[in-house]
Amino acid sequence: MTTGKPAEKHTKQLPTVRGVRRACARELYRAAKRLKVYIPPERMAEAEKLYVGKVLQNLLYIAENGSNRKALADWWDENVNAEVAALWNVEPEKLARAFRDAFGG
């Protein structure tokens, strides 16, 4: 017997902008902590703004692969890693390793 309501039980909603901002800030903080290098607050904020912008541009891909940490870490490597590494003056390989370690991908 159907009630006429759409099946909402298994559909995922897109994350909110606030949720994206908080998650990006948390992921960057954890990666920076694993680098064991001081990142000034201004550069951290700049990297967060860059990362949030990239995530919002690719929100559908990120929402689709929300449970696939490896795919999301690969996306980070391709789209965000080099720019954040240049901003923080660290080697991209070290940042990629620190991000994967922190993110779980």
C-alpha cells in the first residue's frame, strides 16, 4: 500500500553552505596540524575561502561521492592541493599526504 509520498528515505540532500564551510575549515586545520608547520591565520582563512569555493563549484560531484573518501581525496589532489600548497609555502606532495592522512582517503 502506498501513501502517495515520494520515497525520501534514501535520497541525500545537498550540504548547506554553512556545513561546507565548517567541514572545509576542519579538514584544512587537521591537514595543517599534520604538516607540523605554522600557518598564519590569514593564510589559513585564504585557503579556506579557496577550498570552499572549489567545493561549492563541484558540489554535485562531492555530494555523490560523499561516502567515498578515496574519490574525494583524489578530487582534492587534482583541484585544490597545488593552490593551497603554494599559498602555504609547502611541498604539494607533503600537503597531499597530510590531507589524506587527516581526511581518511
